[in-house]
Amino acid sequence: MKNRFFTISIPILLLIIASFYITSKFVKPAPKKEITIATGTEDGNYYKTALIYKELLEKEKVKVNLITSKGSMDNIKLLQENKADIAFMQNGSITAQEDNSIKAIASIYYEPLWVFYKNEGFKIDYIIQLITKKISIGEVGSGTQNLVSKILKDNGITKENSTILNYTNEKAKELLLKGELDTLFVVSSQNSEIVKELLANPNINILSFKRAKAYSRKYSYLESLTLYEGTLDLYKNLPDENINLLASAATLVVKDGFSEELIRIFLKKVKEVHNNKDLFAKQGEFPNILNMKLEVHDEAQIYFQNGDTWLEKIFPYWIASNIDRLKIFLIPLITLMLPLYKGVFPLYQWSMRSKIYKWYEEVKDFDKKIGTLNKQELELELEKIQKLQEEISKETKVPLSFMGEYYNLIMHINLIEQRIKTKLKLI
């Protein structure tokens, strides 16, 4: 009986092990829990935002490295050189046609373009009025320089008819306040200290884009925004009039092939940080994947379309992620379950009946010997069969559904016992 059991169970066990081994070859290994983010200058909003991400991700046991840079174009280069995994950039700095190895994963907030100029007693309404001026358009490698170069070109402003400079924002601000610079272009959050300081200075004016709508139609990644009078400071009335602004969106991009699991947990933290209402955005407007000039990463599309999975709603992220990764093991399980299910009941029946049938070998021996034994041997056999019945009663425990087979065994033993007693009477 035992041999028969092992003959059936060992091949099944080997089949299960082989199925899981083969399936394991298709399971992606868990990613290294580390992300390198290309930000911007340490005094910029990208860097400050990255510090918030870093704090949240490290609570999830993800190591975060930050790399500073001059801005969007530098960050793109860091991705291309595989020195960073994720980077900040202004939407529109690069397109899918220029590089399809970089994917967008989220826009996170509006970045207005501010144009500050010296107050010389007259108002500037159009960019074209800046011809012949000394203009700072941001450092080479920054998103500001990339965007402003396009806008100046659209208005016929070139190095031949104007002085175009590439100062840092801080340096340009100092020169503007000293009167040594005519115009400063800066792409920055409304919370920037430079923006607040220049708006409050009576010697500095800000250009309100009269043709903001036209620019937003020409460049699909730009939005026309209105900064209303008194919005930044009601007491000081900053600004002192409504201002039309152009804004791109700060965008997070990733190199192609980066871990989908790390992208997903990163986006969960991004959503925590940027989901609230602010000066220009409504509640829930950010993060999003709208108006992207780069191809959107597949995992980002899935996340923004479907949100958290039911596993992520029940378990901490890494537990849910591991369960999801191992779901491929359901294939061999389901494949084996049906035949195993069909085989379990017969195997159960066989194991229960084997507890009863194993005694029949001894019962058969008693039956064969009865006809050849003398009186003394019969008395000895009678004693043995009575002890056997007691032993069976103690050792054989079966469910009620198998009691019929059990009582058949007892009946057969009683039958042998009765034959021995009958023969003893005749001797």
C-alpha cells in the first residue's frame, strides 16, 4: 500500500516542483530600491520638490539620490548619459521626435514665465518692444533659455539686434536692480523669492502678455494664466493689476527601461504632494499626463487611468507589488488544480480503505490454515484472531462514510472465528 502511495504522490510532487521552477524563469526580479533624480539648482523649486519626494520615498525604504544641474536641458542630458533615472524638466523642452528614449510620467504644477524689466516711465506690452535691450534668458542648459529663445525668435529678436545674456537668475536679478540689465526672463513658481522681490520693487515692472492666448495656441504645451490683482499679497496689493502670464508645466520624465514598480511608487508619492489646489491649479488638476510633448510611459498611463490596484488598497505597496509580481505562479497552480482536484477524492478514498484492507492479508492466512490444524493449534488460532479483532478495533479509525467496509471486515473475522469454534466442537 505504501509503495502504491509513493508511486502516485512522488510524480505529482515532481510535476509541481518542475512547473514552479519553469514559471519562476518568467518572474521579473524585484528592483533595486534606489532612484537617482536630476533636479536643478539648489535654490530652485525642482530641488526643493525633490527633497519632499526623497523624504516620502525613504519612508518606503527607497534610497533617493539627488543630482543638481542648470535645468531642464542639463537634466535631459543626464538621463541620456544614464546618470539619472528620473528628471525634472519644462514640458516642451524636448519632443518625442527628438528623443523617444525618454518618457514622460507626470506634469506636476504650472511654471509661469515672468518677464521683469526696468521701470523707465513707460509700459511694455509686447515682446517685440525689447529689441535693442540687454536681456537675460537664463543659463545655457536651462528650460528657461530653451523656451525664451523660441519666443524671442518668434518676435524677431536676435543677437544681432539685441544683447542676449545667459546669467543665473540671482545674477540677473542683481544686475536688473542695479540698472545694468534691461530685462530678466525667469520661469519659476509664484512662491519664488526672486518673483516676490521683483514684484514688490517699484523700480521694476512686469510684462503682461497681451497675446498670451496666441502663444498658447502656437505652442500646445503652454497655458495662458491670469495672476489677479492682490493675489500674492493683499496688504501690499501684489501685483497691483491683473497680469496675463504664459506657463509651461513642470514635468517628470524617466529613461526608457526604468523599473515599472519604482515608477509606480514614485507616482504615488507625486500624487500625495501635488494633488491639492494652489494659486493656478484646481484641486486634483495635478499631477496629470495632459498635453505632453514626449511619449507617456505605459505605467504612468495605467496609473493615471486606473489608480491604485485593489492589492495596493489592502496591503503596503511593496507587499502588494510582490504579490502582483508572483501572480504568474497562478498559471501552474490553475493548470494542476483541475487534475489534482479530480485525483484527490479517489486518493482519499483509497487511503481510508487501505486502513481497512491491510488486515485482510492476515484474515486470509487464518482462513487457509483452518482445515489443516489440530485441536491445540485451533485453540491457539482462536486466541490470535480474537486479539486481532481487538487490535483492529483500537488502530482502525475511519470516517462514518467508510464504516460499511469496516463492519464487513469485522463480519469476515467473526465468520473465521465461528468456523474455528465449530471445528473445535467436532473434534
